[in-house]
Amino acid sequence: MRKEIPNKDSPLLKDKNGDFIQNRCVNKLRAEVLKEKTTQEDALEYLKKNTAEIYELPEGFQLKGIAILGVPPVYLGLKIKKKEIVFYFHKPCFGIYIMKIKATDDDFAYIRANGKLVKF
């Protein structure tokens, strides 16, 4: 079964059957690792304490063309003044990492349009 191409600009890979799969290589984001080998609960607490806005991501959500991996629900936070996105990512065989990347106003708009703002 072929998956739909989510975006013509997204970096896509094909599996051994020729089906499209999402790019999941978080290293391509050149993110700064804030914490390694943590839990999803600790990552969410970090977002609550350190970001201005938190969004629940839909399954298959892509951040700058990279699929964000994690057990749903997955969240990310925005640092508006610093223009940063803070997120956690499950690296298979390594665990959950909290990371941050630089962001643009367009990145914030994309997240706001596709994520669900949550209040804790």
C-alpha cells in the first residue's frame, strides 16, 4: 500500500517495496541536544517549565521535513522570544532526547496551523 506524499518538498525515502516512507533522521535538523535518554513524562515537564506554548502533534507530523517519532501524544514547545522550537524525539535503540532548533515565524505558523495548542 502506497502512502501519500505529504509535501512535494519533504525529503522522502522508499522502503524495500518501493513505498514512500517519511524521513526520520533527526540528525538532519542539526538540533542541539538538551537532555539524553529521558522519559516522555520528563520531556513534557521540561516543555511545561521552559516554553511559552505547547502543541500536541498529529501522528506523522513533520518538523522541517523530518517525521517526529514518539508514542502518541507527542508534544513540542515554542520559545517565542528566542525563536526556538523545543521537542522530544524517540531515537530507536537510544531512547528519548530533548532537543531544540532555531525557528522562523513561518515555522511557528506551520506548528500553530497543524498542531493543537494545549494548556496544562
